[in-house]
Amino acid sequence: MRNKEPDSCGFASALQAIGGKWKTSVLWELHLRPHRFAELRRLLSGVSEKVLAQQLRQMELDGLIHRHDYDEVPPRVEYSITPLGMSLNDAVTAMSAWGKRHEAWKARQQAAA
């Protein structure tokens, strides 16, 4: 059973926002420029339409991305990063740098063993 208590330090909330295999990649692509769904699917090789749609919906509900429906025929929808999403992207970039340092440390430990 999952604990329903609020996350006092905020870390669990942050992990939930970036949880999922594709969310950090979507954030990265959208920080470069807005994209349409099909463009994101091509850029993120290996993601299914279903999973990408789910993760985009979750990210929109979390306030990380904005979905703009142009109300045209044929339909056109574009996704862009929000300021909140940009700030999370900055945090993920810092975590990525830490991860690279950690991998290098593990490699040195294995080489020394």
C-alpha cells in the first residue's frame, strides 16, 4: 500500500514527475523547440504511440508541458515546455552529470578490483 502522507522534502514528487522511461527525453526535446506528436515519436525511437500519449498527458497534468491545439483541418497539435518543465529539465541535467560521475567512479572501482 502506498503512503498517502505528503512528501515533505519534495524528492518523491520530483521522481514521480520524471518517472517513466521517456519523460526526461521528451523534456530534452521540447526544451530545444516545440514539437508535434509525430515529430516526438520519430525523435524518440522505440517509444510506442500509446506510451508517448500517456506520458505526454501525465506531463501536461503535472504542468511540465503545454499542449496547443490549433483547431485546424487537418488537426494540428503542438507540445512545448513550460517554465516549470524547464526548471525540472535543469534539475535532471544536474542529476545526469552526477550519474556520469558515479559511473566513472564505479568503473574505477571495478578496474582496481
